[in-house]
Amino acid sequence: MKKAAGILLKTVLPLALGVYLIWFFFHSMEPAVKDAFYKALREANYFWVFLSLLLSFFALLSRAYRWKYLLEPIGYKTSFWNRYHAIMIGYIVNLTIPRAGEASRAAMLYRSDGIPFSKSFGTILAERVFDLIMLLSVALIASIVGAGDFWKIKELIEATFSSNPESASRFQLIKWIIIGVFLAAFGIVFLIKTIRLKVIGFIKGLVSGALSVFKTKNPLGFIGHTLFIWVLYVVYFAICFFALDETTHVPPTGMLLAFLAGSLGITLTNGGIGIFPLVVGLVIEYYLKGEYGDQAWGIGCALGAIIWSSQTLLIIILGALSFFLLPKNYSKDGEIRADQA
């Protein structure tokens, strides 16, 4: 029963939401808008998409290198490629079970380097704190630089999801189901003593890993890689706008707001399925509406679909390779495998 509830919360609900949004995505399009959507896909200059993927790969390498700054203060040295493979496996797991990639990443590093799960998981949470700070910084910059557009686009997105009473009610139902499951899980943890003690011990390991960011011997290196990663994120997203003639003249503010919308959309469904092209398309529609009219919606969604599908395909390919390339040096009980001794 508990396992079924966990699967429902982590996999089925977000996936169902993503599939529903794909249906919503096409159902809401008029024939002329769909024609503009497919025309944009056919005529896109995919050189810019390839360049975007190359920059994305460099960001992944930088993320793997940055991780060592958090692992070394707690006494662990690891192979760069082991860290990279663990990260890629985590990303591909996130496509199926949202937020489970972090746990998978820690589990993979345990398998390759024998680092206790709670220790490495704590460092991953520390990374997430800094990544959240960077995302909030992007949101702050976008809201200041394009203050007027920011609030108008926000209203446009809200209007899109609330214009259809049926779709609005389904979103509300999903939201309350997720909240209810979280509250039930919270109550189980703190009412059952044995589970509570295990959770407390686990949290101590997480805290140790999270605090490692303040113990790193090279804080400037960690901060530098963090800035480098997020600059690449924004750049590899923005250069895709040059893939379509219609979006080439979208202002930098619009690119930044579209990036922010897409980043937030990824957190709602499995890898952003369904919602990423939708919210990115809404932002682009706002900037193209005056020139392209109703076709702006199709053009915007096409670019969102190109960015999402290319990045997702990259993660699937690299993640699948990492599954095969990550060494299995340690057994489940933490002992070095006989064939690695």
C-alpha cells in the first residue's frame, strides 16, 4: 500500500499531468496555429540547436567537476567520470520519477566509490540550495529588467490555465491530492517512533553533507563553477531563439523570461513533459503577437518543443551510456566487490 502510494505521488500524478498538458497543448490550437507550429519545426535551423546541446554538455561537465568541492571536505576523493556518470543517471531517473534523481545520484556514487548515501546526498542538497539561489537570482533580474512584461506574462499564463473551467478544476484537484499525500507521509514519519529515529539519523548525515559547502578549501572554485553552469544554462536556452527566423528578434528580456518559465515548468512534471513547451510558448507568444497574430502561439510552442525535446534526448542518450559505463566497485553492504579487490 505504501509503495503504491509512493509510486502514485512520485510518478503517476506528474506523468498524468504532463500527458494531460500535451492534450491541452494541441486541443487548444486552431488549425492555422497548428500549421504555424509544424512549419516552424520543419524550417528551423538546427545548427543552433546542436550548438545549444554542446553548451549543455559543457555545463554537465562543470557540474561534475563542481561536486568534488563538496565531497573532499567530508573526506572523500572520487573519479571525475564517476561523478559525471552518477549525475547523468540521476538526470535520466528524474525523467521518470521527479526529484528521485538526487537519490539515484547518491546511490550510484555509493556503488562506484563506496561513499555513504546520506553523506553524498547531503552534498547534493547543498548544491540544490545554491542552484535555487541562482534560479531566484535569474527571477529577480528578469522581474527587474522586464518588470512590465513579467507581470503581464504571469497574467497570461494564469488566464490560459483558468480560461477553461474543466482544466482549471483538474489542476486544483491534482494540487490538493499532492498536498494531502504529503501531509499523510509527514504524519506517518512523526507518529511511528522507529521510522522517526531512522529519519533523524538520516537527517544528521544530510546536514553533514550540506555543511560541507562551508568547509571547502576552494570556495571561489565552487562559486565560479556555479556561475559558469548557470550562465551556460541561460545561453544554451537563448541561442535556440536563432533557430527560427520569427524568434530571432525576441529581446533578451523575453529570452530570460522564457527561460524562467521553462525552469519553473520542469519542476511540475516528469522532466517538464507537456508543460515546458506550453509555458515557453506563452512567453514567446506575448512578444510575437503583434507581428504574427494567432500564429505566434504555434511558433512559440514549436520553439519550446524544440528546446525541450533536444535537451531531453541528450539526457536520455548520455544517461543510458552512463548506466553502462559507471563502474560497480562496491556491493550493497559497502564491501569492495571481489572482482575489484
